[in-house]
Amino acid sequence: MSADFLKGRGAQKNVHNRFFENSHEVLDDFLNFCEVEGEEADKNKTKYLEVFPKTFVNKVDSPDVGMGFSANPYQGCEHGCVYCYARNSHEYWGYGAGLDFERNILFKKNAPKLLEEKITSKNWQGNTIVFSGNTDCYQPLERKLKITRKCLEVMLKWKHPTGIITKNSLILRDLDILKEMAKLNIISTNISITSLSEDTRRLLEPRTASIKQRLKTVETLSANGIPVRVMMAPIIPSLNSHEILPLVKKVAELGAVDVGYTIVRLNGQIAEIFTDWAHKTIPDKAERILNQIAECHGGKLNDSNWGRRMKGEGTVSEQVKNTMAIAKKKYLKDRKVEPLDASHFLQLKNPQMKLL
């Protein structure tokens, strides 16, 4: 590992914001004053900023991600997963996709109010809303602010179909709500587990829940009748691709109903961030991993084409696909994810439906 490795962070550098390049510069008056005075300007602390959006539920146009609508209580993510595709979205807020993404967290306290306004609007038909379509709704700040919990209270109140994607065991805090939602078949949870190795987890996802805690989360949710799908996302060739069979076996034993996966793709600024990280943390494997990622995407580190970008193409991608198929056939046979029930919501919203 490189001597200048930044402990506790995924990204090892800040990268420029493409939208500000050659146009203007954003300065932090306090930090720049410190620099002028010869003091340390950046002590690697996380900063939090409340924002006030006018809408909260977003329509998802991509056919690759399996959701129609998403909701994100937070922008940026302190988990610091180095491969995260959402890093690029931080540029729209005036920050960089590197260290800025995990050190400048924006939060939306008005999210529950906006959510209820949306699902009770005249034309809303009860489509499943997935929390964490972009950044994790159970990242560390949620422990204090409880914005996600308040949103779940709204969803339970209206008996609305809900999906959750997270890699944080903090979801178990809300077990009381999730159990009630499960009785109505209006909840589906997705736990992200990229590896069974703590060493790999610490490098890739430095501020996430431990693997032990995530496995416990799968087991606990399943034991309480809450459907759990595990996401092995992303699979990174030569880093965690050899873990497909043991990982699927383990989560199946704990009650997972399905396992999904994606092949890593280094879109936008992520290519620079990941390449820098690889050479600093795993220099002996860096070029091999980067070359195999490129092999999955037509010789490039990223592929933006719908229908191909999430699974890749070529020999390495085909090997991953076949191994996953074997694992699911062997360990998840006869298990399936049941569709969520929107009828409770529609009847609650439109009592006249009971007469039909």
C-alpha cells in the first residue's frame, strides 16, 4: 500500500468538477483563509449541509436498474465506496466526485413532507419507490437525523410499496416498521455485499458496515419475514470475482431469496478516482484489474450503452455470468422475489375502489 494512502476514505484524491472547468472556481472562505495563514486547511472531516429541494421522488428512465422511481434523503455518501457510480452526481451540486463526495454530505429534512405530497397527489398510481437509487439512505448521518425512518413511517401510513437498497446494518433499527410492511407485502430489501473478506471491504468501502454485520442483517431481516435480495455489486474482475459461489452459498443459507450482480464500470470521473486508488492500495494487482475491467467494456473502463453497461461483454463478463447462473441454480433454486402489492395503497387512497 502506498505511503500516502488516506486512511478511512475510499477516494484518495479530489478531482476537478467538469462543469466548472475553465469557467469559474468555488472557494471556501474559511479554508482558504487557513491556507493563507499557514494553517492546515483540511483535516479530513466530514461536513453536513441541509438543502431544500422542491421534489423528492425521481423517475428512473434507465431500463438497466430495475426500478421506476427512486428517493434519496442524502446526496453524497460517507460510506466512501471507491467504485460508486453516484459520485458523478455530486458535480451537479458544485462539488467534486472524489473526496468531496464522501466529505460533503447534503441532507433533505423536508423529504418526508415532499414524499407524502407526492404519493397523495391526484395522478399517483402507487408505483414502487426505491430508497437509495443514488446514495445510501442508511449512511452514518441517518443515525442522527432519522430522515429515512420518517419516510418509512409515511410509506407504512399509506401502505405504499417500498424498496430499500443499503449496505448498512442500521436498517435493523427500523425493524418494527419493516415487519408491519412485510405483513402487507409492501416492502423489499436489497443488501449490498461485494465480498466476504473484511480486508477487501476495508479497502473498497471504508466506512460501511462490516461483512459480519451485513450477513447478520440478511439473517435478521429474513427471520422476520422481510424479503431480502443480496446485491453483489459490483463484481470487479480479479478482486472479488472469485467469491461468487461462496458468497451466494452463504447468503442463501441466511435466507436471501435472490442475488443480483453488476460488473463494475468506471463512468465519468470514477475512472480517474478508481485508477488512482488501485495504484495506491493494490499496486501489484492494479494493472491486471484495470485491464480486465476494460475487457468487459470493449477496451474502455466504462460503457454507457443501456442493456450492456451493467453486465459487460466479452470473455471475462461471460465467465462471471455463467458462474453466477451456476451459483443461483445450486443455492437459490425454487426461490423467487414476489411482486409488491399496491392494492392496499390504492384502496386507502380511493375508498370507492372497494365498491368495484
